[in-house]
Amino acid sequence: MTIRGKLVAAIALTVIGPVVTIGVALAAFGSLGDHSDAVRRAGDRQARALELKFAVTDMNGWQTAYGYDGGRSRPEFEAAAERTKAQLEAAQATLRTPREQALLRELGEAFDAFMELDTKAYAALQAGREGEVRRIFLGPEIRNFDAMARAADRLAAEEDRRAAAAAREFDDARTTARRELVAVGIGAAVVIVLLLLTAQDVVRLALERRAT
């Protein structure tokens, strides 16, 4: 290649190199940002499912408590039931995939049945029919709780799976970005070498012309 050709190539690489470097870097960081947001959203969904799972268990525990302490823990149960309802409504508003919605419908139906039967159990407790209360709590109410717990467990497992998938995708994107940036760095090093060689040729040519 002639000196003129090398100069043209060097100038072209000098212009194109930074543009390519910036473009690759922006694309890499943009991809990482998108995947980071996906990981954060998946974590939020996972936390939502776990909170709902805990609320269901907490509510059932307070129901059992007031059934055996003569109703003294009833206010705590009512507060736990309100928290469960609020968690369920929040989950229904944010977890929108068909699988999530199906599990939330299942949980919601079991919750409604649980609360309807609880009304009857509390009325029996107030009437002094403690045997009826225990029959409800140890029979159909346990089945309602089990239905809620199974749905909550499956929902939590679904969100765990989605969170793990988002984390894997982030790791893959990070690896790809690292490789792309390394490749760009190698390319930049090649450009620098070409520029140095071109400069050396230009200096040599200038010295030869001065000598003649």
C-alpha cells in the first residue's frame, strides 16, 4: 500500500474507530440497563408473591388463635384478613400473565370461601358453640386454607422461576457486552498500530526526500 493509501486508511480509521467504539459501548450499556430493569421488576414480583404467601399463613394463624382463646385475638385476625385482601388486590393489579392471573383467581376464590365460612365460625363462637367452631376450623376451613396456600406456593414458585430467568439473561447480556468491549478494545489497538506505522512511513519518506 502506498503512503497516500495508508494515510487515507489511517484517517478513515481515526474517524470510524471512535464512532464504532461509542456505538458498541452505548448498545452494550443500553442492553445491560434493560436487563437490569428486568431483574428489578422480577424481584419486585417475587417479593409481591412472597408477601401474599406470608399474609395467607399469618391470617390462618390468627384465625386459629381466636378460635382457641375465646375470640380475644379476633381483632388481630381481622387486621390480618385485611392485609391479605390488600396483598391479593395488589398482586392482581401487577401480576398480569395468564398463569399468574389463573393462580390469583384460584387464591381469591379460596379466600372468599375462607372468609364466608369464618363468619359462620365466629357467629358460632359468640353463641358459645365451641364444638361447631372447632369442627369448622379443623374441617372445611383447613381445606380453604390449603387451597390458598397451594395457589400462593405455586405463584411464589412461578415468580422464583421468572426472577432466575431474568438473572440468567442479565448475566448473558453482561458477558456479551464484555466480549464486545474487548473486541472494540482490540480494534482500537490495531488502529493505533496502523497509525504508528503510517506515521513511521511518512517520517521515513520525508527523510528520504530531504536526503535527495
